[in-house]
Amino acid sequence: MIRLLVAVAIAGTLSVIGTRLLITFLSKHSIGQPIRQDGPQGHVSKAGTPTMGGVAIVGGGLAGYVISDLYNGIFTRTGLIVMVAIAGSAIVGFVDDWLKVSRERNLGLGKRTKVLGLLTVAVGFAVMMIHFTDVRTELSFTRYDSLNIDLGSWGWGLWAVLLILATSNAVNLTDGLDSLAAGSSIFAFAAFVFIAFWAFRNQDIYGIPHALDLAILAAAMLGASAGFMWWNAAPARIFMGDTGSLALGTGLAALALATNTHLLLPIIGGLFVMETLSVIIQVFSFQVFGTRVFRMAPIHHHFELLGWPETTVIIRLWIMTGFATAVALGLFYADFVSVGGAD
């Protein structure tokens, strides 16, 4: 428990300080976020706000994880692989962000190049997990044997790649309002702190040998996201950019895969699923029927155009995220009870 608190405290502190230093540096060099021209008019005033704040999130999370393990801990292959995947996606996002600010347009990496970068990270994660850890290859909900569907190494690897690509892009779509993605990610990482620590305390049921290290990693990412929110709260002084959103999404997917909670992830990240579905529905409806279901997608922009103030949209979507997280943890615990874990 002390190591969890150390991870949160260090990651949060370094993220707060690192984000403030980033704001100063980026503002001094006039490195700011271009705003999409077809977005809500209320966002025009945000043009030029420093971006790439995800550097502080990933840096703080990495520092919290490493220092916590140096404190009476041990580095595990699973934890290191998850952290490498987070850093890899952050690099892809950083390149995308840098191209946007250097070109002074809201266009970074091409879609194919961006997908290729994320695909490289996802494939690397899957290969390393299969060859260097004891990861279970069953499709799972709350534990590895919850469904008794073994995907095999190749099937699990493909599933891992799809889950990472989907989740990283889902968080990326959600990152459109001040602190919406960061705050929602805090709920999700908190869920994985609980899940991984619970698995550590009940190894006979969950069979995750590196569960404690995963709980510490999730705690570090939680602390780093919270520290970043100090400066990202509306009105934001800095944006996380793709550097942060792709890293956070990859981290959540990797933790779900490592803790055998693949199908619980869509409930934990219910907001991310809703944001993604709103885009899919909007595109499908327009291309097939020539009409739009929402005033603008992702759906948080729809609520803005209905007249909701930005902070109202953010807080209400956080509330929804909190409910989704509570439902997911309730299902996780109910399954624990069903297998006699509470006896």
C-alpha cells in the first residue's frame, strides 16, 4: 500500500511541476495548438494554447513507477512492457503534435502513418507479452477463466493489437474539452489500481503473477493525470495533445490485457466508447442517408451546440464516467463473490 501512495504522490508532484515548466517553455517559444476550423466557435479563443502536455503525464507516470519500484520493490517484465507501450504511443503522438504546431495547422501525421506508428507499438506489446511474460491467452471478462475461450497466442496477439488501436483512438476522440480526457482517465486508472491490487491479494483466483506492479503502474498514471489536470482544468493553460491521449488510451488497453479484464474495459471506459460510437454513427448516417444524427461529433461537441456551457458538459460526462466505473467494479466484485472469493 505504501508503494501505491509513493507512486501517486511522486507522479502527481512531478506532473504538476513538469506541466508548469512545459507551459513556460512552450509559451516562450510560441508553440501552441491550432484549432480545427469546423469546430465550435467558442473554441476559437483557445488557439495558441500550449500543447504536448502529455510529455509531463508520461514523464510523471514513468518517474512515479520507477521510483516506487526502487523503494522496496521489484521491476517486473509485465510492468516494464506496459510502460514501454505507453511511452511508444506517446512518441507517436508527440510527432503528430509537433507537425501540427510546426505547420501551424490542425494537421499532423497522415492517417496511414499514424496508424502504422500505433500498429508498431501494439504489435510490439503483443509479441513481448506473449514471449516474455506468463500472460493468459483466454478472452476474458473479469479473470482469465471467466469465459473459457482460449484465443491462442496468435488470436490473443491480434485481439491485443485491436484493443490498443481502438482504445488509444477512443481517448484521442474524447480529448476535445478541457480536462475531459484527463479526468475520465483518472476514473479508469483508479479502477485498474483496485483490480490489480485485488488480484495481487487473491492470486489463487486471478493468477496474475505481476499484479502488484501493475497496480503501482496504474497508480502512477493516475497521479500523473491528476497532476496534469491542475493546469488543464478549464480554462486550460495547456492541452495534453495526442502525446497524452494516445499514451493514456494505450495504457488503459495494456492494463486490461495484462489483468485479464479485456471485456470489462468497455464498461470502465464507457465514455470513450460513447464518444467513438457517436463519430461512427455520424459518419455512417451522413454517408448513407445524407443526414447528421448529432449537431457535431464527437458527442461532447453536440452538447456544446445544444447550449450547455463547456464546464457543464465536462462535469456531467465525468459523472457518467464515475457511474460506469462503479458498475464495472461492482461486476468485478460480484464475480469474485460468485467463485467463493468472499467466503
